[in-house]
Amino acid sequence: MADWLAALDRRAELRAKAGLTRRLRPRPADDQMTDLAGNDYLGLATHPEVTAAATAALSAYGLGATGSRLVRGSTDAHRALEEDLARWLGTDSALVFSSGYLANLGALRALVQPRTLLVSDAHNHASLIDGCRLSGAETVVTPHADVDAVAAALASAPGRPAVVVTESIFSVDGDLAPLARLHSVARRDGALLLVDDAHALGLTGPAGAGAVAASGLAGEPDVVVTATLSKALGGAGGVVAGPAEFVRHLIETGRTFIFDTALPPAVAAGVHAALRLAQASDDLRAELSDRVALAVGRLRAAGLTVSAPDAAVISVTAPGPEAATDWAADCRDRGVAVGCFRPPSTPDSRSRLRLTVSAGVPRAAFERALDVIVDSAP
């Protein structure tokens, strides 16, 4: 009966030898680490207006939503958030899910018809990869940001329904997809474009409306936008935004929406407050841009291989998985939290430190953190 547990132990040993062990590290409420690993880009997770809105909703509604959205889980807090998300993103409608992961799974499944072809970027997030797999549709994975390869994939399946699937700002290296060109080739072949705007929402575009809006594609009838609400908005949950007909289809058929307990109303209210703050935070976006430029210049001057970020994700190449793990541990021991990305979490064979720049980190602490990263480099 224990053979299966022994097999799991053996697999864990193999991961350890490859430098791929992962561990949970709970942090206390009064954590003093300088955070260059989390995704609270605008520092809104602890903003007084955000926590006050969440506290008021917690008192009014209680801890949880108490049911799925179609049973008892929809509240005024959800509706108000969805209405403002749609206005911000420039879409007909928006639908809030309990996580960005479930939003991507639900959106992709809902876009698939018989014979649908999915054309997915090789650097896409795991939620998009899993969404393609679980949809049951034929999926062609194209080289990263290669518009010609996308066009060739679409041309190879004339007359078939198709969806081009991409992130806007890619979560590993922080680069921006060529959204306008992808939309052009998709429209030429009658395909739809699905864009996960998670790492751009709040950071780019007019009033922080994201990379889809920045590319002039907001509200286009053949574009669907997804995002998590856990990054620049500092909360939790996910959103799918697009034509009203598609959102209606999700409400009536989307399994990750229908059969999941709703996002807690307190979180919806807190995210809604963060949304209003983000819209008016051009000063924070300017500060982020300045910090990203500072970080890239400092790290490159130290001889490190650094990505060319288009928002607030910076990738720093490590010699290998064990070196990346040791580097991150050294930083942590010196009070700096950084992301550590190793295969299979990376879309290629490279291991990296992933730095996420936050305007919520004091400037002096941020600059000291860069020194720590350089001094700890393998």
C-alpha cells in the first residue's frame, strides 16, 4: 500500500538532485524583508483606503461569499467591481472569478468550438497552457513573440475557428507581446485574440488600463482580456472582459465560474478601492518606470545578464538551478526577497532570479536591495 508513497519520495529525491526542490516559507504579519518577489506593484495591498473598504465589507457580508456566484455568492460588491473593471478596460462587460488561474481556464474553454485551433505563445503562463490542454482543442505552440509563426499556424488551418493566446507582459522575462501585430494577423484570418493582461494592468496604458488599451485594442469585438486582480491591485481574484455576449456565455456555461465559490465580498470591495486608486496613480507608474531603469542599469553594470523589461518584471539569468537557489537564499539571508525561477517553471532551460519592482518598497530599501543582489551574485 505504501509503494506509491515510496515512488513520490524517489521523485522528490530526483528533484532535489536537479536543484528543483520547492519549500513553503510563511511570512509573519510584521515581516521586515524588502520585497522584490511579490506582485504588489503599486503598493496598494496595505493602502488605508483599500483595507478600510475590505474591512467595511467584511463587517457587512461576513468572511466568505457563502456560495457560488449563481446561487448566493453574487453581491453588490461584485457587481460594482465588474462594472468599473469593464469601464476601465474599455469592454462591454467584465466577469469576476475567484482567481486569475480560473479566469484563464474558463475563458479558454468557453472560446473553444468544434475544430477550434489554439495558437499559444511558447512563453505563456501555466494557467494559459493548462487552459489550452483542458479545453481539448488542438493547440499549436509558436516560438516566443513570433508573429510570422502565428500567421503561418493560422494559414495552415483555413476555415477553422481559431484563437491566438498570449500574455501581454510575459511573467518570466517581463517583455511585451506585439499585440497590435498579433491582432492584425488574427483578424485577417478571422481568429480571436485572447490576452492575459495580468502584469500590465495598473502599470501601462491610459490610467493604467493595461497593455491591450495601450495598443489601441480596447473594446475590439474579437479581443478577450483576462487578468488577475492580485498584482497591481494588491488583492485576489481574476477577471474576464470582452463582448457582452461572451460574458453571458461564461455565466451560463463556464464551469470554473458556475461551480466555484465566489470571491469573498471583502476582497471584491478592497480590489474595487485599489482600482480607483490605480486609475489615479500616474505618479506611482512614473516612479516604477524610474526604478526599473535604475535596476536594469545597476545590474548590467555589474556584468549580469538582465532582460529588457516593458513593465515591472526583471529577469536576471543565473548559471543554473542550484546557483539560482543559492543566490536567492543569500539574498533572503540579507533581508531581500527575490523570485527564483527554475525549470520547469521557465519556458526554456534557463534559471533566473525574477525581480518584481514595487512602488510600495521605500526607495532607500530598494536601492540597498539592488546592492545585495549584486554582491550575492554567483
